[in-house]
Amino acid sequence: MKLLLPVFIVYFLAGPASAYLDPKVAARLKAELIAIENAGGDRLGYAEAMFGYLNRGKPHDERRWRERDPLSPFDLFSGTLAIRESLQISSLRAGAPEGNGPASRLVDISTLKGPQVKSHPFADMLKGRKSEAPPAERCASTRTAGLEHPCSELAANVPPDWFYAHFSSLTRALDFGDYLNQTGGAFYNRFSEAPVDSALKKRILAQLAIEEHKEARMFYDSVIEEMAVVSSDFFFGMGTDVSLLFRLKAENLFKTTIQSYRQRFVQHTPGAREFMIFSPDMRLRSYYYLEGQTAIISNSPVAMARLLRIAQKKEAALASLDEFKYMRSVYTANKETEDGFIYFSDMFIRRLVSPQVRIAEARRMQTAFQLAQVEKLILLHQHAYGKTPANFDELVQNTAIDEKNAAEMRRAFAGIRVNGFRAEHPEFGTIGFLRPNLELTVAKVNQAEAEGYTRFVESYSNFWREYFDPIGIRFKKKDSGIKIEICILPLIENTIYNQVKALLGAATTTHNIKSMAGETLSLAARLNPDLIYRFGLIEPEPGKPILNITGNIQLHGLDNFPTIDFEPGLIMRELTRGRSRPDVFFGVLAWSLFHPLRLAVEAPTTTDAERLIAVAQSKLSQEARRHRDYSTYEYTYAGKKITVFVISFFRTLTFRFHTWVDGNTVQITSTREYAEKFIDAKKETQVQRGSLVAVYRPAQIVREKAAIVQSNAEKVQQGCLAHLGTVKLAALVFPGEDATEAMQKRYGFKPVCPAGGKYSIKEGNPTHSMFGTQAASRTDMKAIEDLFADFFSTEEFRLNFEFTPHGIMTAIETK
């Protein structure tokens, strides 16, 4: 009996005796994993990870952190980059799980100090300004004494350090989302390596026990006056607290309908408790409050408790902040200008960068990484044996390579439970439904976490030396398109925006954008006038006055038959990096080969414009270098004297730029046809204000349309074929099931081909009905043209970017 006790203890701790993963089974799995990789790999990363595991015997690899995404002109001038930098959404790096347990946490989190950045003097900034939320008659019942603005909207019920998104009409908000999906979704998918449908909105609504369909939309619009989405952080992908606030038109109808929705969710969710509508895996987690015209539905009891404290006026609300009132003076609301308003407050940004949230999020992400590794091992078990393991011990027993490997797995994944295809952590939950940061208490941290947070603060402080920069976003769905406005308040320090500000100047300019039919792209900016000298394109002549230009320039592109694709974003990257002249100059030359360009350079007077051409002609005529020749000549067209600048490289590649004076502006085109067509054409002038204005006219694309469709067809094809590995995996692991449905059912995402079509297995190989296979691919140009029909029917995409006393402001509008 004495001998049996230690044997039982060893058996209980190590699991039943086993030979672990049979080498013959492992060899079969490796061969099939190679086949999955050859088909393009899978979106789970399963094949690559498990092939490495079977070869190296490690239960998990070091987490690979992505470098910063390449800078794009759209990110820069739409304000997306500024938002990303301000919110600093990326997490800290967590240490290895075995070195991150409670025993190692000896540093009190109160000793860690967040970025020491001041708040703007909003009370002073607000003086003399009128602050308005949505019209007073819409929320007069919530007017709060002491507030200076006429209506507190739902911000009177929101914590000041939370994310806030207000919608004056739920139906208009949903219409806005549909428009983005239909008009912009295909283009986002085009640039995605392999688009998938993560069904984030559907997942969150289901967790809250809310239905969203056509009939539900009609119901919501009839009973809901306005609504808001609020959260304590911005980590929606992995799961966080989400709360919906409603101001109602018909309380009783809302109450009975929502109650019927909740009862249906309880009936169809195993283990759900009707009292709080909660399922053990947190896929259903909904708390409901209704009092008078105000209703709250939240997936977090802690969030609900905080919201009720605000409603009971036990804490100050977002609406009471001077900074919120100030932003509402920048974006005063009315039905004509606003369907939705999003605000990231000073306090919200401080919360995001605080040690509590940063370290809690790092731990959540480390746990999510562990859960993902365990779920890959579960899938390996299904792959090897045709079934999921009953528990964690069985998973280790059947997938470990040897005893040493089994011990490593038990140490690395201690505490994680297995439930079907899901891995569950007792404290953090499951992937996609992780316990919110708001519900996690971080009192002690280990040395690695403390040092990591200190490095984060140092890095963040390099950007924000003076103030935190709150962000306001307003959008409007119009009959003919949308308008999105962004204000980053007031200006990020020590970032690429400083270089852009030096390039464009701080003053907002009125641009008279003169264009003709067939010009699909127009850019207008006011450059620093000495830019032309700084890049060395034309140097001042000794003893002569400096050339006189205003700095206002316009760049236009003509619809054309391009022979190859060329990436114009490269030119912008060279400009913003402050590289030497040739990088920019040769980039423009290369672009002009395939996209005819027109440059308009404004001077104060006609005489100044004529002198600019004369000086350039004189200077370039003197330049004759090895491998490069310059020459100029003149000819007359329609009474206009046109000066042609000829630049030859290696006597084989020749560029010609045609210049003439049009009033006080020098016009420059890259082709003779463009010059003469513009001189003859009827012009249209569009007046726009901004530091930079961009206008893109898809509806005017005729000759270039075929090339754009073909380029997009290739991008869409690549993205769709990239899912073939996932289809191969599903066929091997879930035989007889539809691949896309199998992935969505088990892992919450669905491989998507934006162009349509279906995935299937033919003779053991994955294929797509429209694009074929990796080895024998094909495409359907008509289907891609239909996919982009909304794009080509759009008359105009316009972006206005400017530096103002309020900060960086951008407006994106379509019609």
C-alpha cells in the first residue's frame, strides 16, 4: 500500500502512461503538413507551426513581432497614422510563460509611472467658443445643471476615460457601415494578403444577445432615438468590455422585444443562465438595465457597475469635461452634418498607456498566444486521430513526442483546459472572448514587465513631450456618398508630421483646382517656396533676384493606356524621408512614363512665371553630363509658346516636358498630346481649402479602366488562392465538411474570396471555382469588373488635410 501511493501521485500528475505520438503517425502528418504549405499555407498558421513542432519538439515558439507597417500616403494624410501613433494600440512584449508566474511578481505596480505629459488648457481654449452636442430637443431630459453646452447627449452617461462612439440614428449608422463594406470592403480585401471574415460585429452582438437583421433594423429605428457604443479600451479583436447605451422613443416596446431576443439566446446556448445570460465560455455574456428612457446592455458586470455610478451622478461624466466641450465646439452637431461622432479623450489615452492597462494587455496577449498554441495541438490531435482530446492530459499524452516534451508542454500551458476545439484559461477565458482588462487587477509585476513598461514610456515620451492629443471623428452618410472628418488635437510632436508641416507650411490655403475632363487625379498643396532650392533642382544665380513663386502647386494625372503598373506611394515615401533630390526626381520621371502628368506652379505675376521658365531653360541648357543630355526648344500651338525640355539618358531613354505660361501659372505636361488637349479643353475650377487637397475621379476612368481591373483581378486572385492551404487542411482534418464552414464553426473566421465562387477538393487537391489552383490559375475579368462597379461609378473621392489652430484636421468625402 505504501508503494501504491507514490505511484498513484506520479500517475495523477503525469497522466496515464503512453507511448506518446507514434513516429509513423508523425511522419504521415509531416507529409500532409508539407502538402498544406505547398497549397499556400493555412490562415491558422497550423501547418507551419506544427511542422516545426514535430521536427523540433518545442510546444511553442518565440512570439514573432511584426515591424511597423510601411507608410502609405493615405495613412499619412487621412490622419490614420496620427490616430495609430496617439493611441499606441500595440502591446508590450510579455516574457516566457514559465517565467511570468505570480511568484516572480515582486514589483508593486504603483511604483511604475506612466508618461508624464500635461493636458491642454481646455478651459482657456474653450473661452469664447460655442459648444453644441446633438440638437437640444433630442436629449432635453438629460440636461445637467452647470454644463455650458445646451445638450449633454449620451456622453452624460459615459466615464471620461472610456472610448465613446455616438450615433444620432442607428439606421443611418448601419447604412454607413454597409456603404463602407460595399464600396470600400472590396478594396480593403484587394490589399489583404488573404481576406477572412472574422465576423467581429456579429460576434459582439451575439455575446450581448442582440439580433441584427432587416426586421430588427426596422424595430430599432422605431424605438431608439439615439445610441452610443462605449468601452474602456480598444482591443475588440481578442475580446474586451463593450456596452451599448440607448435613449428610447418607446420604452415598453423596446423592453418586450429585447427580452424576447434574450430568451432565444438562452434557449440556444448550452449552459446559459437566464438570470445574467451567461455561458461558461463567455460567448454569451449580457447584462441589461432599463430605467425610463435610458437602456444599457453590457458584456461586463464591472462595466455595467461603472456606468450605473455615472448615471447616478456618483462620478463625473465625459460630457462634463472641458476637453469634450471644446471638441464639440470644433464639431458642432446637427442633422445636416452628423450621423455619428467618435471621441478618444485625454483621459482615455492616459488609461490606454497606463501600466495597469499595458501590462494587463501584455498578459492577455501572452495568454492568447498560449491558447492559440494549445488549439493548434488540439487540431493536431484531430488530424492524427480523427477526434478531439477529452481533456488536457489526453492532449499531452497523445501529441507529445516524448517524456521531456510532455513535461515542457505541462509547464508551458499550465492551467489551460481543453473543451472541444477550444482552449480555455480559468482567468482569461478564450480567444476572441478574453476577459476584459477592466476586470483584471494588476497589483504586482515581474522585473521583465517593469523594464518593458519603462522602455514603452521612454519611447512614447519621445513623441508626446508636451500634451496628450485627444481625437474626434465625425461622419455623415449622405444620399450620394459619405463624409468623414478627423481632428487630432492639437498636433503630435516629434513625428513625421513635423516634416510634413515643414514641407507644406502651417497656413491653410485656398486652392483653385483647375482641371479638364479626363483628369482622374488632382493634388493641390502649398509647398515651402524654398523647397525647389533645397532639393537642388534650380539654384539661385549669383547677383540675380531669387525666383519668385507662391509655393502653390498642383499635380494632375490624365486617364491613359498604361503599359505597366508603377507605385506612386514610393515617391511620397522618398519625399517624407527627406532623401536627396535624385530619389524624388527619378521617381517622378518613372511615373510619367506610364501616367501622363501635368504640374501647375503658381507665381505672383505673369512676369515671374515667364522668368521661371527662362531660368530653367538657361540652367538646363548648360547641363551636359555623362550618360545624360539636356536640351530645349520652342514651338507654338493655338497662340501659346510652348517650351520643350528634353532629357536623355544613355541616348536611349528620352523624357520631354512641355511648358507654357497660363496667366500667372507655369503649366508643365509630360506629353505633347496632354499639353495641347489641356490648352483646347473646357476647364472646370473647384475651390478647396487645406494644406493638401487630393481629388480622385473614378467615374472619369475610361482608358485606364481595363488595366485597373486587371491589376485588381491579380490581387484578388492571389488573396483567394492563398486560402487553398486552409481548404486542404479542412479536407484532411474535417473530411466530408465544407472547408469554409468548418473553419468558421471551430475558429470563428471564414476564408473569403471577395469575387465570389466556391472552394472544393478535386482529386485530393484544393481548388476555387473562379480562380482554379496555384499551379493552374485563371481569372474572370467580368466578375472583377462587377466587384468594382461601385468604385468606377463614384464621381469623386476627396481628401482635405490641413494644419489648424485645433490641430491636424482631415476630411474624406465621396460622392
